[in-house]
Amino acid sequence: MKKLILLLLIFSTGLVNAQKKHVFSLSKNDFLLDGKPFQIISGEMHPARIPKIYWRQRIQMAKAMGCNTIAAYVFWNYLEQQPGVFDFTSENRNIAEFIKICKEEGMWVLLRPGPYVCAEWDFGGLPPYLLKIPDIKVRCMDPRYMAAVTRYVSVLSKQVKPLLCTAGGPIIMVQVENEYGSYSNDREYIKTLKNLWVSNGINVPFYTADGPTAFMLEAGSVDGAAIGLDSGISDADFEHAAQQNPNVPAFSSETYPGWLTHWKEKWQKPDKADILKQVTYLLEHKRSFNLYVIHGGTNFGYNAGANAFNPTQFQPDVTSYDYDAPVNEQGAPTEKYFALRDLIAKYVKYKIPDVPKAIPTTEIPAFQMQPFTTVWKELPAAIKLPQVKPMESLGQYSGFILYRTKLIGHKSGNLTITEPHDYALVLLNGKLVDSVYRDGGKWTIKLPKSDLKDPVLDILVENMGHINFAQYMIDRKGITDRVTLEGMTLTNWEIYKLPMDEKFVASLKPKYPEGFHDGVYFGGSFDLNTVADTYLDLSNFKKGVIWVNGHNLGRYWNVGPQFHLYCPANWLHKGKNTVTVFDLHQEKAANISGVKTLE
């Protein structure tokens, strides 16, 4: 009986400890955890970019590098793809579960819920359904935008409120918006956002994150919130924060060990010496900091965003979000990881655990992909409109869209697409004339003469990711204004929505291969005896999207630098694995093989 009572006491004590509540607060200069100074040493990762089976391993990797906190973005558009329809259960969307794993691993959490986050993610995390409203304004007090934001804050708050440190969870701070001072200056908007979280029961301190300049901090900060600096790596940076508000602590909310990469660039690989110098400064001055990112992950599907800093620029991000981070895309430690781990160990008093075992990888022998149908044989019912419209106005937010019309009047000459968002194939009577890429503003091509009385013009447009940063974020896809031929506006269009979601791809059946040309679907398969992570080498293909066992690995493009796309083990199985590729330019059979690394 005594043993039973003792066991019950131990069990009940464990429950009490497991739900112990904490107070995280702000003093003038320090963060305080239960009244004592606390230095945040955070590593950022995004659950939406990491296969759910690897959440714990990635968190353990951060802890084994010396971090005591995880920072995590929440991508609104990943959770609410259609207005009012939220998904917190499928794939890697269970935000609450990710945060609970952080607690189980002894890590605190900085929650970065937006609503706007940037993050090189499609539309910066905002849901593209907002773009269906013709004159919508975002990141301000536009009532249509704020109605959607209010709904999002209310729903997400219910998920995370039980996980605040005040309720026994690991969340110690919540960020308000993101780098708002780089975008606009609506002080009412920022204040309203903070009050929305408070009114929904979020009772931990808040912080903002902005560049360390006076104008950004003035436009982006919130009264009473800690000041995050993107990044804070010098006395001068922190002095800017003190001048903005001397009564709250500042920290380096994004310290960059790596950097993002766009298509057509070389892989960005910042010097290891720079990040070691910056972190040394932060540790020596006992400044809190967050490494953006300690592990990047992958922009699976259509989730990669894009940058633009003038009206005709377009810089789409590659599918990989490896970021040259300390923990690479596949979850393995890098040279940078061990250097930072050794550095942090010199300054912290807590024991840093051993590095977790590596996740297995595999190579897959080359297998052939055969063409089996084309986009032209898989068209849905047409929407008939007098003028072209962008895909968002038709309720489509990703994938491809086809515009078709007959040429009346002018039938050859200078064809101008205003504006193609983002990559277009122009075909006349089913034959490719040219491709038009949005970047650079060269949107006019020469349309040849045709022998047909009523030539048919097709324009197939790929959405390569909504702009996620700065002033050109209102970025609708497809053709956003008009098409002209020798100055004549072309009318009477048939428009075909081609979101190419996983359900559609799974329904594809082989068609008679007559007339295969640009826009071909390829099929193939490979067998596995042992399931493990791999990268699929698309260097024999040209431009498109790849699905494995129905899962969208993302975009590829032979302009580089990315030719290998990450395929996690949870999307594979023993025995036969099926692969589907949609390529805009490839017409003949080609091989794919599985390799172990991104490069």
C-alpha cells in the first residue's frame, strides 16, 4: 500500500511539474524568466517546411548546437487556403503538436504568427484568396483585410493559448507582424494587431522585428513590446533600439548564418567567419539572439515565394530552403553547425547534449520517365470572358492557367502581354512561338504569319510564387491586364484553370501520344527495398514540377542552381514508387536518379 501511495505521489508531482506555469517578462535591459535574467539563444525553423516525422529530430539538432529556444513562423496561407476553412491536422500543419514537442525537448518558443511573415514563402504567408478582391490593400487597416486577419488571429489563438508559458507551455514571446518598418507606417494597424492578440487571451510579452535603422524602428515598433533587430550585431545597432524605446530590452531577432537563393543565381554561401564574429559579439555582451535560420527545410509544392524591388523585376526563390544553414535541408549538421556549437559551449552554463544520429539517405539507380499525356489533352471546361483576367479573380491561387483566343483583324506582328505573371509559353496553332519571362519587362514577341483563316493563340502561364516582400506584394498571377497584337487589344478568350493539385495529377491517364509538344506529363517508377531520404536529380529535364507518390516536391528549372529536389522518406515506401513530372519544354523520354545531397 505504501508503495502504491508513493507511486501516486511521484506521478502527481510529475504532472504538476509538467504543467508548471512560468512568468516571462521584460525589464529595461533584460528578458526575465520567473524574475531572473534569461538569455535567449534561439534557432529558427518552420514546421511547414519540415516533414512532420522529422520535427523532433530538427528540434534536437538545435538543442545540441546549444540553443535553448526555437523560433517558428506560422504561415497563415498554409492553414487557411480558402476563406474560413482552417486545417490544423493534415501533413505538417499541426502547430500545437510542434510546440508541444519543443516543450518535451526542453526548449522555449518564440512564436512568429504574422499575419505577414515574409520568409521567402508564397505571398509572405498572406492567403492569396485576398487577391480576389480587386482593390484590396494589405498590411494596413483596409476593413476587408482586417476582417480576414481578425478571423485568423481568433482561430490561431485557440490553438496556441494553452501553450503559453503562463499556462504551462513553452511560448515565452509572440511577434507582432514582421519587419513592418520596411513596408509601411500605419501605426494604428500595428497597435490593432497587438490588441487583437491580447483580446484573444495571448498574455505573454510581445516583440517586433525590424532593421536597425531609426525610420524602420519608428514605423514598425509597438509600445511595450521588446525590440527585435534584423539583425543586431553591433553597439550601434542596439543604440538605435535604445533611442526608439529605452525602457524595453532589444535582441537580435534575426542573425543570419546563411541566406536565400533565387533561380539563376549561384547558391548563397555566406562566410562562416562572419557569423562566428557576430555570435561572439552577442555572447560576449550577453545579448539574446535568434539564428535565422538554424534549419531551413523545403518549399514543397507551390509554396516558394519571390522578390521584386522595381515594377518589372521578378526574383523567384528556388524550391530548397537549405539557406546554407547550420543544419542542412536533409537535417544533417554542417561545418558551420559544429563551429557554432563549439562557440556557444564556451559561454553557456547548461550542458549541451550530444548531436543526434544522422537520418539515413539513399541513392536510387536511374529510371526512365516516359511521356504519357499533355496539358492540351487534359483541359477542363473553359471559362469564356471578353477580356483576360488573373487567376485569383477566378478563385485559383497556384499552378498554371491557359488563355486561348482566335485572331481576328491583326493575325501577326508584335504581340505584347501586359503583364505575364510569371512565365508564359506563346503558341500559334499549337506550335510554340516563344516563351516570355516576367523578369526584366521584355513582354513583346514577334508573332509569325499563319496560313489559317482563324489562327488560334494559346498563352500558357506558370505562377512561380507570389512576391513576399516590399511594395510590390499585390502580385496577381496569369495575365494581369491585357494582350495586344500590333496595339489591338485581343478579346473573347477561353480561359482554362490548371491548378495541377495532387488530386488532378493522380487522375491523369495515358493518352494517344500524337502531337506531343510543350507541356508534357511524364510517368515513371522505381523500387525500394529500404526507405530513406533522397534527392531526385532533374538535370535531364527543363522546367516544371515533380510529384512522387502523389506528393508535390516542388518546382525545378534547368537555369539552376538547383537540380536536386529533396524527397523525404515519409513520402516513399517499400516496393514500387510512382513519379509524375509536368515539363513545359521537355518532349522526349529522360532519366531521373536519386542522389544523397542537394549539390
